[in-house]
Amino acid sequence: MYDVRSFVAAGGLVSYGPSLSEMFRRAAFYVDRILKGTKPGDLPIEQPTKLELVINLKTAKALGLTIPPSLLSRADEVIE
């Protein structure tokens, strides 16, 4: 189990964690505000709002695991 998609793409079984692309977009928002003169200490602290579930079926098959269809339907991405 991992927290980022790239490990699952490399052969891991499952990842569940924040969307890195969404976090980069939010970071760009902060950089923009700071470059426009806002003090970093005045910006609110944010938590990730979008989490991704990625499942690698090829790895599951190699491990002899059956992923329930209800979990597969909830996944943001299924790697076959």
C-alpha cells in the first residue's frame, strides 16, 4: 500500500493518497499570492481535498488476490 500513484504504476498493489497534480496546482496558487505581495504567514494552511485510489490488477493477479468489484468501482484508476 502506497500513498502516491507512481509506485502502483511501477508494480505496487494499491495507493490511496492526495492527488499530486492537485497539490501542485494549489502550490502554484500560493506562489502567485506570495509574488503579488501576500505574506506567507497570512495564507491559510490547507489539507488535500482530493484523494486518489489506484489499483494495479496485474499485481493483484500475481499475488493471487481478488479485488472485489465494489472496490474496483470506487477506484479513480485501475491499472490492468
